Amino acid sequence: MNNENTALKVQEKFLLPAMMEGDFSQEELSEDMDGLQMSFQRVKIPSGGMLQFETPSDDPENPDYVKTLEGVILYHHASCAYWPEGSEYDDDATPLCSSVDGKIGIGDPGILCATCPMNQFGSAKEGAGKACKNMRQLYLLSSGEYMPMQVTLPPTSLTPFREFMNQAFVLRRRTSYGSVVQIGLKKANNGTNDYSVATFKRLHDFEGEDLAQIRAYASSFKEQIKAMLLQRATIQEDQKDTSCDYEGPVLPDSNQSEHFCISGEIDGEHEALPA
């Protein structure tokens, strides 16, 4: 226990994008990004009890595999999706109804998630689960990276995440961006099939100037993500009402902070960010 506590106090230098020197200015990089889309790298909890994450690489045909993910959770929020029966695990299938914040559904039935019959236990075709898939989106920034990866937690990993957040942050009166965390995997079985569950560990806390820098960066990121999700929900609602093709909104540049800026387009699957 003493060794663990000592390890948590060790402050490894975490490199934020604003701390890293480059050969090109932000203005030069912005010119090259004008009109182009940059997306979060998306990482899912694997199926079948696998104990490695599949992460994107420079070669789309050959992804990387890692046992753990480490970084700072800049922001996290609920999301929901209700797919046609039999299409729950089809990445190409479009949900009948979805929610970017886990509060209001868009589609069919498109009502408040809290009162939706598809979001009640026992509504699933088999078992006592929900027909609507409840998820959690984590924006995890690794040291030395310019953009966070988006980690999607399925229903089976929500309880471990909630318990971790309570113990590591809520009870200690800290926010999720106040510490570097590690996300791993463990195998579980429901009596019929093996599946993978996310595990969480706090590595160390930010203090002093490091905490001030990560706070400024995370606060700017969080506000812009909230605005982007709201705009995305509005576009989806308009699309549902008019039956028009969704091409994606253009997001305004942020003028509130120099630490983080989101601009570009949303294509309905990926959130756009500049380099």
C-alpha cells in the first residue's frame, strides 16, 4: 500500500499540445487544414473476452494492439442508441433512435431517454436488459498527442467506470482531468459467452502549474465539445423533420481560449478537430 501511494505521488511530465514545440506555427497548420476533416481516433471495448485494444495506426489495414490506454479524461458524457432488431453489433447499421447526451432521443421513438420504454430494463428481446444501448464516451488525451482518442464504453463497462469515478475523483473532490489514468481489460462471462470489461486505475495526480495547464486545456475542450454535440443534435433533429441528407454543420472557431480550438465539419460519425 505504501509503495502504491508513493507511486501515485510521482509526477511524470505529461506533455500537452500547448507545451510541445513544433517546426510550424498554428497559422501555417490551420491553412493546410482549411476544408479538411480531422477525426478523433475511435477505440471500442473489444468483444469475445479479448484483452487488447485495437487502435488506429498509420496503416488502416494493420491496426495496433495494446493492453492498456493511458492518458487524461478531458471530458466524458452519456450516449444512447437503439438499433433495428439484429443490427445491434453492425457498425454500418443506422440506429432507429440515438442520443448524443443520453437525455433526449432523436429518431423513433425520439422522446426523453429517462421515460422511453426502450430504455427500461426488461425491454430487450431476450433477458432483463434494455433494448436501447446505454454507453459512455470518454475523450482520453495521451501524453504528447495533439488530439484525444474517443473511447466508447458499452453497458457492461458502465458500472466499473462509475465506481472508479466515485473512488478516484468524486470522493476526493477532483475532476476527471485532474489525474492520469490507465484503462485496461478483463475477461468476464455471462454464463453463455465471454466478453471484455474495462478496468480503470489512477496513476498519478496533477499539481501546481501542471494542474493549472491541464485545467485550462480541458475546460476549453469541454465547452467546445458540448457546443458541438448540441449542434449535432440540432442538425439530426432537422434532418429527421425534413428528410434531407445530412452533410454536417460548419463549426465556428473558438475565441475563448488559446489552449484548444475545434473547427471544421461533423460527418455524423466523427467529430472534427484541427491539428
